[in-house]
Amino acid sequence: MKRGWAVRAARNVVTGVAALALLLALPFAPPPVLRAARSLAGVSGTGDLRMIAWLAVRVLLGPGTAVLVAAMLYVIRLILMISARPGVEVTLSLSVAMAAIFLVGILTAYVSTRLQEGLDKRLLADESPQARRIRELTASRAAAVDAQAAELRRIERDLHDGAQARLISMRMSLGMARRSMDIHQMRGLVDEAWQSSAQALTDLRDLVRGIHPPVLADRGLAGAIRAAAMLCPVPVELDLDLPGRPEAPVESALYFAAAEALANLAAHSRAGRAWVRLRHSGGLIRLTVGDDGRGGADPLAGSGLRGIERRLSAFDGTLAVHSPPGGPTELIMELPCALSSPKTSPSSGTA
């Protein structure tokens, strides 16, 4: 018997109780119940009839098995209660009977668990390759929409808190200067407006750089990553080699993913050094960002890694995090993409 089957059996009992509640509610609200059942099963494309069959199997082999085992234990209790006559033979017979009933109960729970898992595979694994691909593309599209919405909110916030506030301040200063009869006050107000206009211009440049950095357009992905590495307070070893340029949206996603990864390691890793590797092979581009810090990076524990994952998933990309406690940490990002124009020069060294 595989280790851990008892835990799975207990979990199946809990799932079976939930399945029983869903089956009882099915006649009253079929669509919500089926959605809840798919969520409970962790699938999205299973047909309604198979979903109902899965619920029935869960009820029969989950709580049903628990009831059967409990009944066997109750039989043992009854045997103990009615065994009033002492004696070696009676005691031995009762002991053998109770051991047999106990073993049958354990075997029943084990067989029920294995049977339930086998039926789960048959009942839930009904997605065709096309259906799986549609589900993946739907999830990818949802991630792209979420990323775009987050980017629009960021642009709106930056415009509202930055350039717009500066322009309002400049307009107020110029309005006061128009009404002022004091030449010294007028000059001071014009100076304030001039400073506000300079800061507004800086804010707008930073905003444009955040949408699509000029260095990315001018120097390509490798050059842009090199520029981002130079701003990192942790020394970064670079090994960047691309035989061409990805499409602009993919290039932008990879650049911002690399910049976010470098910002995360600078803020949280306590690393003494970091490294970035960039390669393209077999229609797949791989970007690796690592450090020798304390490790323990977890995509579920913070928004930084989740943001990188969402950004990559919009292009069918993946993020793998290898970060045991004590380090080192490596983020491996992979995106399927084709390259267009040839590269101008390789980028390697230390930033």
C-alpha cells in the first residue's frame, strides 16, 4: 500500500460530504451546483452527466466507506460487550475475530480509496486536446486582460498624481502671476510655474519610459536588460545571447519581467551577487534571473512574482521558481516566440 493513502481516504470522506450536499441541492439550482462541483473537482471542461456521476461516486465511496468502517468497528464493540464468558479459547477466538474485522475495515478503506481515484481519472479526464487548448487560451486571455487593466490603472494613477498635479500647480501659479501687480511676486510665481513644468515633463518622460522604455526600442532586449542590471545595487553577471529580436510585445514583457525580478532580489534577497542568462532555442526564449541570497521566494506570498507570472502567461509563457530556504534562488521564464532581425552584438559581462 502506498504511503499517504490514509490521508487521502480522510480527504475523500470530506469531499464526499460536500458532494452529498451538492447532490441534494442539484434539483433546485443545477448550473450553480455544477459550477461548484467542477470547482470541487478542480476541472473546468467535464460534461454535466459525468460531473453528476462523479458526485455520486464521491458520495458512495467517501462517506459510504466511512460508514462501513464505522459499522465494522461497532461490531467489534458489540463483541467485546457480549463476551461475558472467560476462558483462553473464547478470548483467542474473539481476538482473532476482532483482528480480522479490523483488517477487513482497513482493506476496505484502502480499496475504496484506490477505486475512487481510478474512477476520478475516468470521469474527469474527458477534455480533448482542443478543449484543453481552449481552456489554456481562455486563461491566457484573462491574464492578458487583467495585466492590461492593471497597466491602465497604473498609467491613470501616475498621470493623476504626477503630471496632472504639476500642470494644475503651474496653471495656478501663472493665474496668480497674471493678477499680481508686484513685479517681484510675479517673478517668483513664474519661477514656480517653470519648475512645475520641468517636473511635469520629467513625470511624462518617466511614464512613457514605463510604457515602452526607449532603451528597449534602441538597444533591444539584451541592451535593455543590461541597462536595468546597471541600476541594480547587487552586482549582476550577464550572459545574454539572442540571435535576433522577439516581437515588440514579447520583448516588452520579458524586459519588464527581468526588471521586476531584479527589483525583487535587490529588495528582499540579501544577495551578494546575481546573474541573468538569456537564450533562444527551438522557438523558445528562456530568461533566467538568479541570486545567492537567502532563498525562500514564494509566488503565493507576494504580488511581485505573481505579477511576473501574469505578464508571461499572456503570451503562453511560464515562470518556474527554484528557491529553497538558504538559497540560491532562480527564476526561469520561458516564452514561445520567433525572432526577426539579426542581433547587432552580444552582451555579456558584469553590471
